[in-house]
Amino acid sequence: MLDTVSEKATTRSPSPAWRPAVLLGVVLTLLYGVLLLFDLSVPQPVDHSRYMDAARSFPSAPKDPIFDHQYLRIGLTGPTSAAMKVFGYSEVTYHVFPVAAALLLFASVYAIGVLWFGRLVGALSAAVLGCVGIIVVGGTELLPDLPATGLFTAAVALTIAVREGLLPWRRLWLVVVGVLMGWSYLTREFIVFVWPLVPVLLWRRVGRWEWLWGFVPVALTGIGETALNARLYGDPLARLHAGSGLGDLPSRPAVAATFHDLPLWVYLWRLPQQLARLPEGPGLLLLLALTLAAGVFVVVRRVRGTATVSERRVGAFALWVMLLWVPLTLEGGVLDPAHPKLRLQLLRYWYPLFPAFVLGGVAALWPAARALRLPDRRRAVVASAVVSCVAVATTALAVIGRPGMPGWAGSDRVRSDALPEFRSWLSRSDAQTVWVDTKLFRILPIYFVTPTGHRIWHGHMRPMRGARQPPVGDYVVAYSIGSNACPRCGDTARAVLPTVPPTWRPVLTSHDHLLHVWQVA
């Protein structure tokens, strides 16, 4: 889909015209960082806390791991372990790598848009992607999908800069591209499906032997992981074996019914179906449709030999989408509906596509709007207005929501301060033992220390199970009942504490009424 002229990329000296674009990118990225820091998501007692456990025992396996494939994703657990050595089992450790990766993703999307289409497309694409609800939440959650996406998107941005001849020391940057790709694989294995985009972008733009500068770091990543797995676990292909068995992991019947033995069209329609359930779904579906339509248009134009450079660039994003959509859809149920390898109803599995169709959709809108039969002066203004309106509308739907679908701005997942409030109370109380449900038991230790890891409470925590009851004088904590701040915590708390005994004395209710503490009397 791209220009395949045989001339190698030649380095162009930086122009002063780039300074405003760089300055705007820095300002937007800093503002996005502030947004994320003010909307840190509540830690969750499922995969998120398991990655914390894996980081604590890195590089060895955690004691009694539930899922092997999680502690083997050393691209995530390694940096988190390094942070844990400095900040302990704390909020900073939980959030620092995801936030850094989210900022990298935001900056990379902006850079790609600017390099190929200009500041308006770059800024609007970054803003739309950065404000998508699941990206805001995922940008501060300890999960592998968004960090892998950020690392790969950064590799694409650098690849485009090398392709366009904008970077000196080209070989050094090819090494960096290889390192980012290898790191993305160590973070989330199926990111390799979109790797072919990088050689496509560099096709006939680098020398025959220059490929090695990018290939060697990728190869060393695979060799290093194999050697590490062989030494620690006695299986050089431990990650491959763990990942290939994902479809056979046990699932609750209600969960299994959502992705096992479904009609073919359900698997083929997974991505748009799940996007439609988001408040910003209409805008995202429009951008996805524009990206795919642009891809078809470019293929036709390429066959006729009439595709322009800007059209081929838009077509690259359709290729990016298809590189992941095809294998994920096949593995997610098309090939074997009885044993799907992936639960594609989880939108985080589709994260690597989001930069592609947001950039592709915004970029496709621009020439489409300019194609209107208007005077030249008005054409650019109208095109800018159309692109801006779609971007602003999509962002507004994500933040504010629409009828029946509230946006992330009002979500307890990013707004609840109940757990930090509990920590403040705990530091002042004389509580020696607190009792919690088994889900809250997994995340509450993060709040026994300050955000940077200094211990503020030295008491004991006990899980509430079955008929085991807390003795008089101890404290009981319940959190997120009826809220999406921590759904598993709320459901488990309701199960073990259907009613509060009238003799228990309430001692704390958080300002958002999501957390309650009683003293047993």
C-alpha cells in the first residue's frame, strides 16, 4: 500500500518548522500525564494483583501461581519489579509502568500523525485515543496489553521517522526500533502479529544489511527469553507452552457461554460489537469504517497505479488493522469454536488496533472533506472543521457519555478515593486486626503503605471465609458494594456479609460511600 520507490532514506537536517510541532507534542503529553495522574484507576484483585505478585518474586515464579503465562511476561513484571525494589508494594509501583507506557502511546500517536499528515491530525488523533474510556482506565492499570501497544506504536513512529529520513544515526535508531519490538513481545506475545508493519514501512528505504541493526535486538530478545526460561523453569519454551493452553483454562459456565461454541458471525463481528457498547462507540466505529474503506480505496488505486503518497499512507493503517484482526479472529473462535484461544469480548485484547484505526480514520476524514466541491480557501477550513467536530464529538462521548451509557469521567473506577481515605484513617487508628473479603484481601496491602512505599500500619489483615467470624474488638472492612470501582470486591463482600450485625459499631464511611469500616462489638 505504501510507496515502494527504491531510493534509500536520506537524512534531512532538522528544520526550525519542526519546533512548534515538538513543543505542542510536549505540552499535550504533559497535559495527558496530568489527566492520568488525576484519574488513577482502582487496583483490581484479578490479573492486576497477580502481576504485582509476579513482580515481587521476579525473576522466579510466584508461590502457587494461578496462571503460568502471567509471570512469564517479563516485559511487564521486570520493570514493575524494578519499581518495587525502590517503592515497595505500593501505588507508585502499581501505576508507574502503565502510566509511562500510556504517555509513550499518546506521544507516539501524535508523532505519527504529525510526520505523515500534520499537526492537526496528530493532535486530534492523540486526543481521541487518549480520552477513550478504556484507554484512560487501561493507562493506569497493571496489565500487559496497553504497554505492549505503546511500545510497538513507538517503534512504528521511529520507523516512519527513519523512512522519511528525519533522524541522524539511522542505524542507532533501527537498534532502538528492534529493542522496542522485542520489549513489546516480552510484554504481550501476540503483538508479534503486527510486527510485519515495520519491514513494510522500511521496504526499499534501508540498505540490505541495515536490516540487521533492527533484527539483532529482536533475535537477542528471543534467545535471552529462551535461555532464562530454560534456567529458571527447565523449559526453554515455557511461555509458548503456557500461552498455547489459554483456551483450555477453566472458566465459570456464565463466562464460557460468552465465547465458546458461538455462531461464526459472532466471532467475525466481535470488534465492532464490543466497540458499540462503549459510550464513544459511534465515533470509534466511524473511524474504524473510514480506515477500512480507505484501505479498500487505496488497493484499487494501487492496482490502477494512481494512488498518491498521502493515500498510501492512510492505507498503511488499514494494513495495521488487518494484521491483528485476522489472526485474533481466527484464534478467538473461528478455527475452533469449542476451544477459543482468546476471549475477544475483552476489548483490551484489541488495544494494538486502536492507534491504527484512530489515526487512519482521522487521516481519512481529511482528504474526504477536502474532496468537497468548494473554493480552495474554504476547502481547508471545512476539512479542518469536519475532522475537529468528529474528534471532539468522540472525545465528548467518551468523557461525558450518552443516555444510558455514562462516560469515564463519572466512573467510580477512576474517581473513588475511598482506599486512600481508608489508609489515612488506618494511620491514625489503634486497629490491630482488620477483616476483609478474599478479593479486597489481595489489593488492600497496597494501602498499608504510603503511595511511595513507606509503612504506615503494622497490624494484621485476615480474610473472611465461610463461618469464620471476627472476634470482638477487631475491625471489618467492606468496599465497592454495588459499584464498578472494584466489582469483584463488592460481590465477594456482599456474599460473606449479606447483613451487618446490629451490634457492630460503624467507625468509618468514605466520602463516596463506597467503603465502610465497623468495629465488632
